Amino acid sequence: MDKLLDKKGFIIDMDGVIYHGNRLLSGAKDFVKTLQDNNKPFLFLTNSSDRSPEELRQKLLRMGIDCAADHFYTSALATAKFVSSQSPASSAFVMGEAGLITALHDAGIVMNDVDPEYVIVGEGNTLNYENMLKAVNLVRNGAKLIGTNSDLTGPSENGIIPACRAMISPIELATGKPAYFVGKPNPLMMRTGLKMLGVHSEDAVIIGDRMDTDIIAGIESGIDTILVLSGVTSRNDIDNFPYRPKYIFDSIKDVF
Ligand SMILES: [Mg+2]
């Protein structure tokens, strides 16, 4: 365990690791305090795109964990960075929440529902049939289709709900155009995370609850991986994947 605390940078998934919906998971608060007490750089890296870093900071604060907004990196920020680096000052039709729209706006992307360069799909309660029709039309007319993250489903307080990939697939099917996904396990997001932490991959560790995003992202980026069983993955599920995490713990409580 001491070896893990020797790591120089910590990338931490949120849902299923730190909290379930609005319920803080046991050990999360002590874990963050240990990192802070030891001056360890850490970054919460989440595929959810609906909240801004400041909103995530306030959500953790309500649960008793206090850290600055620059400790959060979301698939919304990663998508905005990707789109603005591909095509600076471009335009987009967006299906998503304030966290995504704000991130794109801050990166200089202009909202456009007539002839945008991109159609960008995130998650949230504002997705509707009318917007989906518009998105299909725009993609058929040449707009590039981008998804914030490739999760098919996500956890909620009311059980499993469709996530970005499930929401974008009707647009892919109706247009014949496959979307490009930016969030984990895309190495784009991991590289930016390491850069924000200021550490090399071999000095970092990623802690997550999903094999097909967190763990594969770590493996493919050369980062040591910790799977916690407090989220969507049970011990029996691990053998269904052709790869393994380096460490497995019941929850974040057991990491240090
Ligand atoms: Mg998770």
C-alpha cells in the first residue's frame, strides 16, 4: 500500500468511486485528505459532461470534500479542447447540459443550429426527439458527429439509465455516420490529465470502477490501474474482459 502512496499523480473517476449519485461512498473523504496531507497532485476525471468543474467542486463540498475547481476534468472540457484544436472558432449544434455548452463556449465554439461544422451530443435531461431530428438533418448535410463519451449506460439514483452512446446511436443509424467519442478511454483525455498533473504516465495511477473506460484507459496510456468494486463492476465480471487491472480493492477505503 505504501507503494501506491509513492505515486506522484492520482487520476480518480468519480461515479462509483467517490459517490453514487448524491451519496458519498465510505472512505472517499479520508482518501482525498490523505492525498492533500501528502501534497499529492490529483485530478478527478469524469466522463459525465453535464456539470462544470465549479459545479462538481460544489457537489463534493456538499458531501464534505473540499478541493479547488482545477482538480476536475470532464469529457465536456475534453470535447471542447478537441473541437477547438481541430477547428478553431468553429460552430456546433449541441445536445447536452450547461457543463458542455459552457465548455464549448469558453473554447470559442459558437452555437449554430442552421449549418454547424459539428453536431455534439452529451448527456442529460434536455435531450429530446425534436433535437434528434435536427441533429440527423445537420449530420446528413455534412456536420461532423461528436460524442462526449462512449459510455452506453450510466448509474443514477433510479437505476441504470442510457448514456451518451445510447443517445447518439439513433443519429448514427439514421445517417450512416459513426460518431467520434472523446472521453475515457480515448487517450486524448488521459494525456491532458497527465499534463494537468505534471507527471509522467509511469508515475501516475488511475482509480476507477469501469473496466471498459477507466481500466482500459489506464492500460493503454501506460498508467497503473486500480479497480474498485464499489461501482458497476463485481469481482465475477473481471474475467469477462481480456485485460486486468493491476490492483483490485473493494472500495477506495482500502487503497491506502
Ligand atoms: Mg465510474
